[in-house]
Amino acid sequence: MIIVGSVREGRFGPVVATWVAEQAREHGGFDIDVVDLADVEVPLSMPAVSPRFAGDSYPRPAGMASLTSHLQDADAFIVVTPEYNHSYPASLKAAIDWHFTQWRAKPVAFVSYGGAAGGRHAVLHLENVLTELHAVTIRDGLAFPNYFRAWEDGRPLDPEASGFAKTLLDQLAWWAAALRAARNSVPYPA
């Protein structure tokens, strides 16, 4: 599942996600599902109880049912995120916080974009948050510094970008298979 994390007007995330989905299709190790958070109802106001403890009875809005289902069914995630003020968008934080078990014992890779740091500050924060939810973060991500000068016609100008994407996808596929086998053989200790 590829998640477009920004909902900001004029965002670049869908361009990056389209390219990442193309790379994943060419890789061949994945069935691709792209979810754009701009198309999902993700309120900031949440119930008092944590989704960790409420489980399947957690009272999510009806407009979030599709997101929850996609998260539950996915064996691996690629989060496409910009960097806003040295972190990631509130839309992505809210989507993460409305869920818990859907992330557990599943791998998450990151593709970021931004100014000079290429979104790496956002990824560092996401790694901490998703580790708390018992997800496994993939070390080799993709970062696109100064994306506004580094892309043309929906593609990165760096000729090595596809090779870096392949490394990310190889690692994500390995972890997805390993963790799926582990989840199927032994329940994850909660």
C-alpha cells in the first residue's frame, strides 16, 4: 500500500506516489494499492480510548472504513511524505493515530521530498512513531532534496533514483514475506 501523506493544496505527493507505484509494478513483487489521504475523512478529534485497546470495536468515522480496510489487508507500506516544518503532515499523523493493530508487525518504507533535507526530518519522526506501533521500518528509503528542481515530467532527474527505488523495494518485499510468514505461524505478542 502506497500512502500519499499530504493533503495540502498544490501538493507534490501524488506525482511522487505515481512514480513510486510505477517502480513497484516494474519490480514485480507487489500488488499495488495507492491511497491518497486527501480522499479520506481523517478527523483530528478522536475518541478517548486508544485504538490499541479498543481493537476492532474502535469507533472510526464511516468515511475512514476504506482506509482501515486497506491498512488491515496490506502486508507492506510505502509512505510518501513531504517535510513540513522539520516533520510530517498532520494528515498523516491523524491517519496513523486512528489505527494501531493495522500497522503491527508489518514493514514500512519511506519516500520523502522537501527542501535541502529532502524530507529526512519527517522520516526520522515517522520511524519513531511507527516503531511505537510495532511496525518495522525499512532503513533504505528514498529522499528527494529540492524536489522542485529535481523532477521533470513526473520523473526524478537523478539517473540513480530507479536503482535506489529497487533497493527499497527489494528490502520491503523481503520484510513483507518474512513478517507475513511470522504473523501466519505465530500470533504477534501484543
